[in-house]
Amino acid sequence: MANQVEVLTPEGQEFWVEIARQCHSSSGMSFTTGLLLGQLSVVLLVIVCFKYLLLEDVRYGRKPRSFSNRGVAIPAPPTKPSLPSTTTILNKTLYDVYDHTPESLDWMSVLMAQAIAQYRDDSKVNNRLIKALAEALNGGVRPDWVGHIRVTELNLGEDFPVLSRARIRPADQPPGSVRAEIDIDFNDQIMLGIETSVLINWPRPRIAALPVSLVLSVVKFQATITLQFNTIDGQQHISISTLPDFDLEFGVQSLLGARTKLEDVPKVTDLITSKLRGFFVDKCVYPNGRDIAMPTFWAKRDIYAKSQSTSSNNNGKQQ
């Protein structure tokens, strides 16, 4: 039996070609749509997981979290480390307070001389130091029997103090502490001239006045200066004082009276010299001295924390 082959007409061929083209276009669209939907579903899944697993609702208070169930060691609260003892410091710096040779301080003398020279030069600008002294002398500490004080002369000298023989020695107090001892030698003329009046307030106030002109000068100062670190009210201070075996010499020139003037009265000189030495002993001679607070890097931070704590305590009491 012979095979029969049917031949499509041109119209039939075009029909089947059009159907094939439409099928190909439909399959391409389905693939693109499926790819986009798949990517979108993955993004949505990631967003949902991130929101419900890592984020919290800001409308509700934060719940306290505890690490007690996680087996994590909680560090102990920080404590203030103790300072090394004086013996430890001396051993680590290889310093023997009994056998160590005193050291020269020539370099310190030079640096101090440069600083003093700068201060002397600055004090001459617009007579600023004279004005400051006049304000201080006429302040609230002036007794009522002393009239207005006028500064007539001020000379800060031309020479400079010489420092020498620096050494570390045991201190008297507290036990086990040390101090630095430095010899100072200063020979110059630091001069201050003033004019005032002594008011006579009896039998009535300001019944008379005795004009007084004084020129005070420091001509010699030789002493041993001590420097020691001390803790005062929880803060580190450096205490500066002078050992009792000092040599301090003053010069006093006086002129008293209005019409008849008395010059360089010995009693006046002795009285003023005694008062000046007594003031120096009370303020600067060991065991007295000047305590200077050491600067700290954490001062502002501690003050801020203390103010915040005080503010929170006050708010709690008000509530």
C-alpha cells in the first residue's frame, strides 16, 4: 500500500507558524514573571525575619535582660587601684634617700630665670602690677585706722634665684613618706614703696592723721625649700614650705610726719621687720606651708557625674 503524503497549503503553514510564535512568547513571559515573584518573596521573607527576630516595638518598655542564664561571667565592679608605696617607688627608681648624692639644678635655675624675666616684663605693661597691688592693699583687709594706700614704687629686681643641691629625704609626716629638698640663694633688691596715713579715731573718728611713707625691700633670702605630695580631702596636693633654718633680710626706709618729718625711725623698722618675719613664718615655714592642688584630667568629668547624681536624687525626692 503506497504511503500517502499530505502537503500543507501556504495558508496552513502560516497558521502553524503563528501558533508557534505565540507559544514561545507566552513561555518567555511566564519565566520572567516567575523570576521576579521569586526574588520578591525572598526579600519579604528577610524583612519579616529581621523585624520579628531583631527589632522591638517602641510602644512598649524595654524588658530587662539578664545574662545569668547564658553562662557568661559577669566582671566585678571596678575598684580604685592603690598607689604604690614609697619604698616600691624608690626601689624601682634606684634611689637611696640616705646615700644618694645631691643633684645640681642649674638647668632649673635657667628656666626659672627665663620665667621671672618674662613676668617682670609683663608687669610693666600699663603698670598692671602696681594697679593690682593697690587694689589688694586697699581691699577689705585694710584696718579702719589706716588710710588709703598709694603704691609709689615697685621694683622686682634684676638678679635671679639660684637653685642647688636637690635631694630626696624622709619626711616627718606621714610616716614612710619622702620629700624633695632644694637649696635656694637669692640676693637682690625687691622693693615696694607706699604712702598712707595712720588715722587717729579718738575722741572722734578721723580727728587727725599721721602721714607715713615706707619703702620695703627684700635684700637676701637663703633657705631650703621642701616639696612633698599629700592627699587632702581625697585630692592630691603638693605642699611647699621652708625649713626653719632660713636667712631672710629686709630693708625698711620710713618717713613719718607732715611738717616735721622723722626719717628711718628704729622702732618703726624693728616693728615692720618683726611683722614681716612673723607673717612669713606663719604662712611658709615648716610645718606650715602652701598646699597647691594638683590638676587632674578627670576633674570636669567627676564634677559632671556628681551634678547628675545630685539632680537625679533631688528629682526622686520630689516625686
